[in-house]
Amino acid sequence: ATASRQPQKPLALYGYEPSPFVKVVREALCCLELPYTLVSMPHGSVAKRQTFLENFGGDMKQGAARRAAGVIQVPLLVDPNTGRHLFESATIVRYLHETYGLVGAEESKQK
């Protein structure tokens, strides 16, 4: 575990179990011991995926093509503490360490 500052509200991670990109983010959340809820977005869940597209579809990379095909981009991290939502596992992991990791917070202050 890595020392971290705890958020006031749990984070939400949208994804599905077999995704290697979701796994990377889950590992970072666990290493920082951050509370989060995994919102499972299984391939067969038409209603969940439609709601996802309505709420976040405009922010996905290649959003128009993904919406037209009815597919979603995961992982998606929603942080109710900062109002941010992020796609791309590397971007999410960097955000988690910079926002909640004590080492990342100290480095950001020095910049």
C-alpha cells in the first residue's frame, strides 16, 4: 500500500471484469487504499450501456463512432469529490496518484 489522502466520498469506476485496462486502475485504487464502487458494465447489459452513453458518451475518445456502434469506452473513473470524470487507464492512474497519493500531492506543490 502507498500512503494516500482519503476522499470524502467513494470514487466510482465503470468497467467490466475481464478488461486489462480496468484491472490497472483497480490495482492503483487498491494500492492507494481508496474507497470506490465498481459499476459493472457487462457486454450484455443494453440498459446500463445506454445510460452510460447518455451520461458520458460525449466525452469518450472517438465518441461519435462508439455511440453509433453502441459501444462504450472503459475504464471511466468518476470522482464526486472533484467533479472530474476521466477515461484512459494511464490518465486515471496518474490522476489518482497526483490527487490522492501523498507523494504526488507533495510533488504537485513543489511545481
